[in-house]
Amino acid sequence: MKDSEVIVPEKFDITNCDREPIHIPGLTQPHGVLIVLQEPELTILQASENTKVFFSVYPEFFIGKHLSHLISPEQVSIIQDALMQENQVFIQLLKINQNLLTGNEVAHQLKSEFFLGMLHRSGDVLILELEAQESRKTSDYLENYQFLEQAIANIRNSTSMAELYRNITHELKQITQFDRVVIYKFEADNSGVIIAEDKESHLDSYLGLHYPASDIPVQARRLYYQKWLRLIPDINYQPVRLIPTNNPLTDTPLDLSEAVLRSVSPLHIEYLQNMGVTATVCVSLINEKRLWGLIACHHYTPKNVNYEVRKICELIGKFASIELLNRQERSLHSYRQQVKLIQEQLRQALSDESDYIGNVFKRNEASLLELVQAQGAAILLEGQLTLLGSTPTPTQTQAIVNWLMSQNAQEIIYTDSLPQLYAKAKNFKDKACGILAISIVLNHRSYHIIWFRPEQIHTVNWAGNPNKPVSVDSDNSLLLSPRKSFELWKETVKDKSLPWQHFEIEVAQEMKNNLMLAALEFSHAALKQAAEQAEIANRAKSQFLAKMSHELRTPLNAILGFTQLIARNHALSYEDKENLDIISRSGEHLLGLINDVLEMSKIEAGQLTLNENYFDLHRLIYSIREMFALKALDKGLDLIIELSPEVNQYVCGDENKLRQILINLIGNAIKFTATGHIAVKVSYPRDSSPALGKVMIEFAVEDTGPGIDTEDMELIFDAFVQAKSGRQFTQGTGLGLPISRQFARLMGGEVTVQSTLSQRTTFTCRVQLSIAETVDVLPLAQITRRVIGLEPGQPHYRILIVEDIQENRQLIVKLLESVGFEVCAAENGLQAVNLCQEWEPHLIWMDLQMPILNGYEATNQIRAIPQGENIAIIALTANAFEEDRKFVLKVGFDDFVTKPFEETILFDKMAEYLGVRYIYAESSTQNLPEPKKSSLQLTAADLQIMPADWIAQVYHAALVIDDEKLYGLINQIPQSEQQLADALKDLVDNFHLETIINLTRL
């Protein structure tokens, strides 16, 4: 069956060209002999099969023999001496050792007695290449030197880049006498274009023709970069095998990357045959450690080039590479000088004028555009937009900025084809097809400069259709094959601007630095003062703390969430429920510490607000007492509550902030007090009276601790600071008192302290609350409603969970599936976009920070598809700042829920946005717990009713944490002493074994 051929676009993913191992072909070209030697003995390991042609001896004869079987011992010694020299290049005229070859008539059969030997290393072996010479005499040195001197002079004296290119091709044609010499320059996408040509007059011109990147695949470009010159005297040669094929020491193919005789790819041979070329020499042009281009010499009949001419071509290639680099540097230097003048003008204008930065740029519009050869620019500083030159509309520009901000906040973004990255850009590509953008984000404020270039529709002349032909083999496999036609093929290129040059990107980077300085100066004039600079550092610290809190809240969401999920199981034992309760309380305590950090960040960011509601103040006080009762008992402290009878029971205010203040003050008092008591006194201060329904309430927390030194009185209200007397304690964040004071001030009050060293300390908190009537307050009973299913007769709601953390993703999936929702999950934004198109969910719970595609960009893409307009999308994130909520709603989300969350919040949000109706478990009223009666405060004397032996056993059981033995010993206490038994059991239940040890120590 004859192979058929189809044309496919360049992006078609068939990469047999790129994968071809052209550096280890196992074959050589036939115009020389290749010998592989083992060091240091110089034993012959491999030989090319054509030794029979040149030496009338089969290659097998040489395998395993010393090199002296081929050349004389004197010449072998010369090679050994050369190998002793580091980086020594070995080129030597060698004479075949006829006396050591088989048969006396061999000498008459030799093509030549003299061979030019070229030696180089390849891995752990040596490769000796031999090319036949007609006689001992080589080309005239002076004649070759004159060729080289004249070529270098002509190249150096070129007055322009175009003339330089022409002189290079002309000199190479004169030296090689090839039919055509061209310069092939690689573009940024690795395609190529002919920029200069010297040819015989009867040949068609290749000048200006373009070639796709796949014509010279990546591994071929790598070899051109590695070796300066490649020669093929006759493309119709029969490849010569190496004997044996693999290196016998390693059984691996021989790397022929540096070999002159390396056989080239059959695909390349076919390519040259299709072009009609018979012989080629290619010289590399290397610029700044990259392959800049090639000097390609083509001949249309077989033509070999001797070593001397090849060396001249290689030297010209190296000199031309240096000259190209120098010319480019001189050209760039001139451009840099112009840019420096423009930059200095802009910098001077920004530093001299105390005006809005956008206005300064507007007055220097021409300079800003000329800086990077742009036709338009947009400056967006703290929400103020200034447009210069030819730009999209303000709305379109703002949309571009939003898109840029979603690209992982890169500081510099550039492209010459914006419509390929941002589809909406097709609507204004005549103004902004290419963009170069610099962005700075300082303290949640963004500063941007975007330069615009319009679409440049142009025609590219290709040497044949650039789309690769694919051969369909007899087994229906697809393989890329060389193009068979090189006739002019024109392509109109659209949706592209002029590309941004490397130096223009460097200029933008420098401009970013200037913009940052200007933004700092103009945004806040007071930044010059040291105090305000300290404030900036403080804000940076707060941002770090907020980030840290986010990372902690994410796993905590899984802990608390799965606790709620497990608690839904009615089959749990009482012990399991108690254990879950412990996990939940511990998690909530950790959440409280994290919230401390967040609250301080909010305070320093000036984002603190009150969330007022009606509440029972008396119950709040007693619930806090119950919280600390065991801690006080453990330390032998009396915890006293003195609640003045005139204090209103029902008030209106921020209950959560007041609770946090009292927890901080009472917790500190217990922590720093060793003996004595803690007294909490609640009253109306004598120096205030109710006004307009508001009343000032005073909470005094008195302890009998070590007291606070006078110099520490104000220091203790600084964040992350403790008084000297408290530095022995390592628990806590050092944020409690600063947060408490800020909360009290927000509630119209203050926190103050009075202390006497070694005697007592009293922290007094005053807050302003509104007086409420009983009718305005929630009842003492709380109605709990747990969702257990969906009401019948509703649509099958499809819910998509997008979350990269597996535990959090699994938690929400299990929770929603348990009540009857159809649930699907994605671990990144890209999967979510694809699922939206296929599955069409009704609502999406979307995490914000994810790999591959974050929640912001995923939401943008979902909103852009037709089925995405009506999907409810709710952000689910561990970020807890109010500004995060505002930004999320601004970019397209419907709502915002913070982690950790309660299951009721998820169900309520879905009911709000989808109208879902639920089936609830039987409603039950749970009376809020009344304050527990204090347990017996044990002393060592209380235990004396038990025998000394029993007390000793309790002591040792507590030491080794043997709770089973402790419970057994407690059961031995007489029934008449039940209060003692209960108190001891309470200590064991709550792991207060240290207290038991202290009570029973003899």
C-alpha cells in the first residue's frame, strides 16, 4: 500500500522529528573513516565499515588491536603526547602503516597513503576521524590567510547591518565556491527567515522567505549550537555502519555530536532532496549563548570541502558572531542613551512636582510612549485612571487591569497577542493587541502602567506551506515527513502587534522602580517621617499575620467540619460524643487564638467594626465563670463574682467582643496568680449615669498576683509584649490586652490598670451598652434545627465543590451528599470550568487560593460562558478580612463564607440562592445550662478520712497516669463521702492529675 500524505497545522502533536536521536545515529558519512579508541591504551573499540574501501581491510580486523596496527608507532606517540595536554586540539597529517596491513599488495590498493587525522573525546572514549589527502602537501598557507584576512576586513568595514549580512554571504560564497549562500536567522518562536543571500544568477531567490520551527527541530538546533560547522559533501551518500554498532564497553550507542563524519537524519536528507540541494555546509552564528542563526551554503552537485577551507569558514562564522553582537550592542547603546534621557525627564518631573502622578505622566505623554515605542498607555493609581494616546475605553481598560490582577499578581506581564490570552481583547485589538504592563501592590492598593500596541496585520512569505505534512503509513500510523514543495506560500498574520523587545522589557522594569518611588512619595507625604515608615512595617507585619492565620484556618476547617459531620450520627455512644465534644472545644479554642491574630491585624488595618445584638449580660458573666472554674480550682484559687443588683440583665451591644475582653482579663488573672483569689466585680461606675438609653458598665478584675511594675503599665498594652513578671509564662500570643483595649475603645470605653507590686492588680474595663427590655431579647431557650434531608417535589440540585485541600473537599461532599444533593468535586479552577460546561451545576462553592487556576480567574471564565451566567458562585475561603469580602463580590462572586464554617451556614446560603427546602430533625429545645455548682475545693486534709496506704496508691497512680487504677481507688471511697469521690473523679475526667499529685504528696 502506498503511503498517503496529509497536511496538518504546526500545533499538531506529532513529534517524531523532535524525538529523533540524531546525535547517536550509529552511522557515518562515507567520505572518511571513523575509529573509536579506548584510553589510555589506544585500543580500537569500533571502526566504520568503510575501512575496506580506504584500507582494503575489513573493520573486524582492527577491533581489539592497538592503533599502531593502522599508523606508525611514532605517530601514535604524537597522539599520546597531545592527549596529555589539557584542551589540546589534535589535527595531524597521518600516514597509513602499510607494513602492518595484511598483504604486500595492499599499498597498491589504497586510495591514499595520507589521511588528515582529527581527534576528540566523546564520553569515556576517543574518536579519530580520518579524511584522505592526495599527498603530504596541504593547501598553501599564505593563500588561505589572504582569503581569511580579506573576508574579515570586508565584514568589519560594513557600514550597516544589511551590508554586514551581504558581506558575510558574499565572502563565504567566494571561499566555498558553492552555488548559494544564505543567512538564516532564528525568530523568537524558533521559526527562521532568510535575511541575506548570494547566489548564482540562474537560481530563484530565497531572500525574505520564512521557514517553520519544525524545519530545524530542537535537537538539531542544539547540535548546531554545540558544533560550529556541519558538512554534507553528497546528500545521496550511502550511510556507513559502525562495527560494532554499540560501544562494546558500555553497550550504548556512540555520541557523534562532535564528529565531522556523523551521518545526518534521513528526514533532513529527504528535506534537502526535496529542495534540490546535493551538498551543504552550515556554519553557526552564536549570540549571547544562544543560536542566533546559520550561514547555509548549498550546492546542486556533489562537492567536498577540505579541512583548511572548513576552518576558514568556521573562523569567519565566529568572527561574524562577535561582530553581530558588537553591532547590536552599539545599536542598543544608542537606544539606551535615548531611553536614559527620557527616564531622567520622567524621574525629574515626578520628583519636582507635588501633583497627582497621573497628571505628571499626562504632561509627559510623548516621553512615556516613546520609552517603549508604544501607541497608547494607561495609568491606574489607587483607582484613578489616566489614558494617554490610542487606548481602549476606560471600562475596557479597567477590565484588562482586573484580568492582570488575576494572573497571580506578576509584576511585569507582556504579550504581542493579547486576544489569545484574554478573549475580550478581540473587541479592541486595533488599540491594544499587544500590552506591556507593570504592576505594584502596596498595602492592598494597586498601581499600574500599561503600554498598548495595535494589531499589525502583515503577510509572511513562507517557503512552502508551513503546516507540516504527515505521512499515513501502511499500519495507519502518522509520521511527520519533510515538505515536498517550497513554492511561495503566503500567510496573513492577524491578532498580533509588533513584538516587545528584550530591552524594552528591561526599560519597563526600571520604570516600575520609578513608579514605586513615586507612588510612595505621592500616596502619603508623611512617609518621609520615621514614624510613618514604622507604620508601614507594622502593616506588613499584620499582612504576614493574616496570611499565617489563613494557613491555620484551612486545616482547622476540616477538624471542626468533620466533628460536626460525625456528630450527625445518632448511633454514637455517650463516650464518643464526649470525645467529639472535647475535639470541638479544643478546635474552637485554637480558632480563638487564630482570631486573636486576625483581630490585631484588623485593628492595625483600621477595619474594626461593631456587630451589636441583644443579649443576657448576667448569663454571659456566669458562663465565663463556669469556663474558668476548673482552672481556678486546679490552682487553689477562689473565683468570685460580684454582680451589682442594679446592673441590667438585658443589654444591647457587641456580645462577642465583650466576651473576648472578659476572657482575656480573667484568663490573665488566673495565669499570673499563684495564691489567693480572683474577683470579678460588675457595676455602674459612680462617675457616670445613663443617657439616651445607653449606660456605662464597669468590669473590674482583681487578682492577688505578683503585681506589675510601674514601667510596664503601658508596655503591657503593646502587641506581642508581656510585663517582666509574666515572661516566665510562654502561653498566648501577647495580643490579649492590646485587643481588649481596642475593643473597649470601639465600644465607647477603655481598659485601665492599677497595681501594687507583690500584692494585687486590678484591670478595669468600661464599655457603653444600650439598655434593652426583656421582650427585645432572645428567649432563654434556643431552638436547634438540624437538616436531615431535602423536601420532595424539588429539582435535583447539582452542587459543585471546588477545593484543592482534599480533606476540606471531602468534608463538604460528604455533608451535602448525606442530605440528598447531587455533588461533584474539582481540585482546581481549570477542572471547575470544564465541569461547568459539561455538568452545569446550580451552585458552586469556590475556594480562592488554588494551583493551576485560582478561584478568581475560574469565576471570570465561568461567567464568560453562556451557562455560567445563572450559576450561583459562593467564595469559600480562610481569608477573614472585610476587604477580602468586598473584592470577592466585586469580581463576580455572589457571596462569601469564611472557614471554618458551621454546617447551618452552608445550608442557609443554598436555601437563600436556590430556594432549597429542607427536612429537619425533630425540633428540640435545649435550655442553656445554668452555672454549675462549684465542685468541692479539695485540700490535703479532706483526704485524711482515707487510709495512708490508699493515699499513697492514689499518688503513685497519678504519677504514672493510670486513670483505670485511679477510678478503682475512687470507688473505694465510702458512700457517705460521695462529695469527695465526685471531686476526685472530676479531676481525673479533666486530666488534672497534677492537682491530685499535690494533694496526695506525703
